[in-house]
Amino acid sequence: MEIILFSALLLSLVIPLLLLLRTRTSSNRRLPPGSLGFPVIGQSFSLLTALRTNTDHEWFEERIRKYGPISKLTLFGHPTVFLHGQAANKFIYTCDGNTLANKMPPSLSRILGKKIIVELNGEDHKRVRAAIVSFLRPEVLKTYVPKMDQETRNHLDVHWRGKREVQVMPVMKVLTFNVICSLVLGLEEGTIRDKLLSLFQEMTRGLLSVPINVPFTQFNRSLNASSRLKTIIMDLIRAKRSILEEQKASGHQDLITHLINAQNENPNLTSDDEIVDNVVGLMFGGYDATSSLIKQDGIVRNKAPGESLTWDDLTNMKYSWRVATEVLRLNPPFFGSFRKAIKDIEYNGYIIPKGWQVMWVSSMTHMDGNIFSDPSRFDPTRFEQQTTKPPYSFVAFGGGVRVCPGGEFAKMETLTMIHYLVTRFTWKLSLKENSFGRDPMPVFNQGLPVLVSPRKHYHSMT
């Protein structure tokens, strides 16, 4: 019996290693330069350390200096090809799903869900994207400005007014989460929203962890939190469907209700599981949305005390959005992304083998001096003439058919917060140094504390 068990164990270890070695040696002359490193682990821990210490740009720059714009490595359990440059961005964003398929690292896929839009390809991607975009069209978003305005003012009333010091990053995440709960889930303040926030925060801690599901690991805790979070969202779907069937609510109050109503018109549009996973995806995408701060005095002078912002007010904040866009160039919310080669691909004289991951990093073109002059300098005016930038060079929101469907939603939320924050408060940094990293989203390790004081002349928030 022991011999049989030993043989089975030996085969379970040897066969994968032989396959890996075969993969390494096949077409070796045409594989990109670089090293796959230690099996399964490869360069994963090295990259994670660079991300968490805000040295990821230097990590990738060193790789480009050593191997050029295309190289091979192993990340998160898979052989990977890293591509760099504006042409690489275009290649990735314009490839069809029969060549390069959407594929997140295993830890993200298992935690966020396999039916999330960034995991879907072909007709499934088109179908789910169409359902989500129908909720995020500008003409629909216009109707949500008053609600977003009220959530923002309530947030500042609770978390900023009367405070001497504010931890900006955690309270901004709370605001973003509350807006998402209100407009995506149709969920107002209360114990369910508080529970969702707690579960969501636990879930996101394991997104870039080693995907080994054993007790007491962060991946295990994040999987459990994800499961409980999705159970609550599924319960919300059932409750809202029951209300709709009793004709007690309109079909467009929030994203979930909107999608349920669309299901009633076309049962093949989305499944409940797809709604759940993509709601979680929107929560994840919006939770760490970048904000920036500029003056809004002209709009303030045209508003009556207590008057809400309008869609026209937001569209007039052109310089505000250029500032926010420059922040996104310097620190994009997503450092990069992954695809999966569906077949052998020839690129730039090398072969990307079928089944391998393909990775690119948006910040590398954002900091390319050939595209953005003096790239380390903060200069919002560089976005005054968008047409002067090569296509697929600024990709904070993706590109092509893969451009983020929630871009306008993020813009609306960012501009609303900018307006109220800078017209009601002044501030200065509490610390001389604020360490920054990614885990996997941008994070200030000390929370970015600031000393705040109300402006002497501003309209009442009530």
C-alpha cells in the first residue's frame, strides 16, 4: 500500500515538472529572452515585494534594460511573457478573443469570480458588457448626480467636518464604497452596508496572494469573505426581483434592479451569477478610484447655498478632470493586467506559446519620456490636447473594446468629491514622508493623514 501511495505521489510531482521542462525547452530558440525561475513561484515574490515597496517601476525598468521590450518569466504559477511599449499595448487591446483571452491571475479569478467581465471573452464579453454599459451611459448617469452629490456631502459632514486630522485614504474608500452601495446595490446606510464593507475589505487583502486554499492563509480568509459577500448580494437580487414582481419599484433604481429588469425583457442577457460577479467587480474597480484636488471657485459662485451639483456642472470641470487624468497617468489604479494565449502567437520575432500568460504594465508607457515629456513632472496641461498623444499610450482605463465601462461613473464620482472637498476645506500633510505601495491597488501605508480646517467662506452643507 505504501509503495502505491509513494508511486502516486512521485508521479504527481514528476509529471508536472517534466511538462514544465518540456515547455521550457520547446521552441527555445524563439522564446523571448529571460528566465522562468523556480517552478511555479518564479519571480512572483520579487514582483509582489516591488509592488508593496513602490519600486515596481524600477523593477520593470531593470527587466527592460536587461532583456528588451519582451521577456519571459513565471508569475503566480504560470509561465508569462511581459510586453512593453505603446505598440505592445495596441497589440494586446486589439487582439481578438481567439488569439488572446482575458485571464486574471488565479488568486483574483477565484476570489472575484470567473464570470466577471474582465474574465469573459467573445460573445459572453459582448453580452455582459452591453448589459452593464446600458446602466452606465451618460444619459442614465445624469439622473444619479443628485444621489452622488448627497452621499458626498453626507460623507464630508460625518468624516471631515469638525475634525482636526483626517486619514484621507481610508475615509475616501468608505465614500467610494457608500456611493457604490447606493447606486449599484440600491443599499442605503445600515448594518447590511457595514457588513458588506467589512467582508469586502477582507476579500481584497488576498487578491495577490499565493492561491493555496488551506486554513489560516490570507487566500483562504479572502475566499471565505468573498463567498459570504456574494451570498448577501444574491439575497439582494432575490429580494429586488420579488419587489419588482409586485410592481413596487421602477426598473432603473440601481444597477441590480436595472439588470433584473433587463433579464425580464431578455432572459438570455445575464444570469444571476453573472450579476453577482460583476457587481463585485464594479465594487473592486471603484473602491480604490483615484481622486485629486483643485479649485472650483467659479462653480461655487454660481450655486445657491445648499444647491446640488448638476451634470452640466460636472462637464464644465474640464481643468479638474485634466488634473485627475494626470494623477492617473502618474499612479494608475491598476498597475497592469494579464491575458492568456489561446494559440501560439508570433510577436516581434518571438513565439508566445499557447497557454502562457501575457502581461503588460500601463505605468511604463505613462512614464515614457518619448511619449510624455519630463514624465516625472506633474503637469495637467499635457492633457489639453488629447489628440497629440499616440493611441494606446495612456491606458489608465484600458483601450479599444476593452476600455473600462465604468470610466464615466468614476469621472462623475471623482469630480463631485473634488468640488466639495476643495471648496469647503483647506489642508496640509501631517507627515513629511508618506510611504506608498500597491496591494494590489495604490495604498498609502500611513493612510495619508492631513490636518484640515474649514474654509472661512463656504456654503452650508445642509
